[in-house]
Amino acid sequence: MDGPLWVFGYGSLIWDPGFPVARTLTARLDGWRRSFCMTSIHYRGTVDLPGLVLALDRAEGAHCEGVAFEVAPGAEAETLAVLRERELISRAYLECRLPVRLTTADEVEALVYVIDRDHVQYCGGLDLEAQARIIAAACGDRGPNRDYLFNTADHLDCLGIRDADLAWLAARVRALSNGSEG
């Protein structure tokens, strides 16, 4: 591979990359949208009570703003191993290399994990209320599903990235978790 390895984060990678990073820039990926369209039976839910995690779902005319991580030189093989163990645990994600546009206006090819719509864990099309109820109730090996949502929404806010669906979900899940159904 020529040049540095870039990884595009749109969910938990934003706040927990888990690999050595040389540089971090906000970036945009066209043709995909961030969506709670994957059930989680490991990290944020169980087989009996699945949670939801974010995935990139292909959508005409859509785009996803996230973070591009330039992997520290010399850590490429280690990073690939860590990411594959983490992201491909149930094979619901497909590992791709896609062009992302950095805030510097440069375009780089980045490693990206997108949803496999043919996988049993794909659940695209759930309305936001259904997503909120699942997220409020589920818990897995890495803790409550709501913490995953809150961390992602908070970090996107800190980066100045607006995601209306995540903002609505965070508010709704907080209301459900506090017992106020309103």
C-alpha cells in the first residue's frame, strides 16, 4: 500500500479508535448514511435482548460526516488486526476502502466498515421511536446501549458535526431512561 493508512470513523471509533493515531481530521463520505441499522448481540446487547449499533448504510444522495484517522506509521498491521477483531466479530460489516474528503479538501482512500444488508443483523427501516426503545433497554459486554448512543452524539457535537437523527434519539432515550415517556 502506498502512503498512510486512513480509517474512517462514524460511530464508536470517533471516541474510542483503539489504535495509534498520527493525525485526526473531520471528513465526509458520500453515498452512505450513518444509521442504527445493525442489531448488536455482543457489545451493546445480547442474543436475547439485542441492542442497536451504528453502521453505514448505502443511500443515494446521502453523505456521512465523521473522522478520518491517519494511522501512526509502522502501526498499520497492528491496526488492521485490532479493527478486524473488533468490527468483524459477527461479519455483519464489510471492510471496504472508499474515498473520503478531508476538511483540508484532500481526498484519501480510507478503510471503512459498512453494513452487509444480506446479514441477519441488518435491521434497516426501523423508525426512530423503535430505535429509541431498543437502545434504552439493551445492554451488552461493553455496557448499556444508551451509553454508546450518548458518547457518539456528544462527540459529534464536540466536533461540530450535526446529526439530527442522533440528536433526537439521544433526547428520546434520555427521556425513556428517566421514566418520562413524553
